[in-house]
Amino acid sequence: MKRKTSKASPKKTQLYYHSMMIPGILFLLVFTYIPMAGLVMAFQDFVPAKGLLGSPFVGLKHFRYLLGLPDFSRIVRNTVAIALSKIGLGMVIAIAFSVLLNEIRIRFFKKSVQTIVYLPHFLSWVVLATVVTNLFNLDGLVNAAATGMGFQKINFLGDIHIFPVLIVGTDVWKEFGYNSIVYLAAITAIDPGLHEAAAIDGASWIKRVWHITLPGMLPIILLMTAMNLTGILSAGFDQIYNLYSPLVYETGDVLDTYVYRIGLVGRQYSFGTAVGLARSVIGMLLLVICNKITLRTTGQRIY
């Protein structure tokens, strides 16, 4: 007689897999969804002693006050300008780097370059801000080298025109290597026979990149652009907070740092919550729009 082998039912097997999601679900519930109950503060004059249930409701008072602030348009303009610059320049450099990296045939050198450029992504801005400050402050290495060559010192961290450029440049330097992973994967998925046929026909390397590599990467480029645009109102709180000062509020202050100063430092909890909620709503609308654009252009959804 053949011995019967016991097989777990499909439902029992799926139960094991679903149980592995419980820690992540609990994490989201505790740190993401439960704190969303605090959004009610945006419609209250919140008093910590009275709590959420005891504070009086004021409707859209804080939103009307927000739209009437003379600084609000400037802060939104700073946020959008810095975020768009980071997205645009970061994508161009990451795509260019991935194309050039794909041409390297020496395996050891290629892996070494990848490791070096990926490393800054894994470092916190708390650490990198100290490095950037020591490099670009008035007594830093960059100004010491400039004065040694006969140039005047530049106040990188205190000049309202230079500070946004420094923010964008250091962020692109930190992230372009890690972002290039996606584009490098897209390049490797392109049929090598297309390049071989184009080379036989006499196409130069630049023409092959322009007419074969970039069109082959286009779906991924559009997808990454759509995903990055959803964070257009988030210009990088941790970076700017660790580098900026009152001297550069005019061009360096963004929505996240404004919410922090008003809501936590200034203890205007309701107004700070209203600013954060308005930013989140706009970000959600951008996500929906980007999802529709991506679906029409690439046939893929973001979510």
C-alpha cells in the first residue's frame, strides 16, 4: 500500500505568508494610521490641557489664515523650486551616470565605482550636514582653497542666492548613485542586438544612446518622473533643517521646515497641522494625476 503524503491546504499555506505581514501592519497602524486622528487639530483651536475632545472646533479658520499669509506664497514657491530642481537635475545625472556605467567592461572597476557612489545614500543628513558645513562655511576647506588661489570668500550657507544651489547640489550628489540602479536595470533589459545592428550600420555611440538606449528606458523614466512628482511639496526637511539658518529663510524655507517652526517650536499646533494637512492633500491629488498620466503613457500603474 502506498503511504499517503500529507499536504497542507492552500488556505493554510497562505495563512503562514499572511502572518508574516503582521509586524509590518502593526507598525503602520501604530506609527501611521493611529496618529492620523490628530488631523482633527487642523479644525480646532487645540489646547493640550483639554485634548482633542475638549478643544473647541473652529472649522476652516486656520486654512483661511494660511491662505492670507504673505509668506505662504513665498514658502510654496521655495518648496516647488527646490523640489523640481532636485528631481530634474537628479534624474538627468542619474540617467547619464547609468549610461556611462553600463559601458564599463572591467568588472572590478565597475563594482568599485558603484559602491563609492551608492555609499552617500545610506548616510544620514545629520552626519552629512556636518561634512557639508565644514566644507562650505566661511572657514571651510572650499573657502580656504579659494583664498589660496586669490579669490574672495563666499558665504555658501548664508547667501540667499547660493544656499538653494548648495541644497540642490548636495542632495543630487547624495542620491544620484542610488537612483541610477533603476535606470541601469532598464538599460540591461534592452536587446543588445539592437546596438550591434546599429553599430554595423555605422551609428556612433552617441546616436545609439539617443535612438536606442534612451527610448528603451523611456517607460522607466516616465514612471520614475511620475513617482517623484508626488513629492514635489517635500523638498527634504532633514537636509534643509540641518543646514539652514534665519539668514536664508527668504529662499531656503520650505513647507516642512515652516510647519516645524510654527507647529512645534512656536506651539501653534492647530495651525501647523493645517499646513501639513494642506500639503498632504495636494500631494495625494498629484499622486492620482501622476498615476493617470503614467497609465496612459506607459500602460503601468503606480498603485
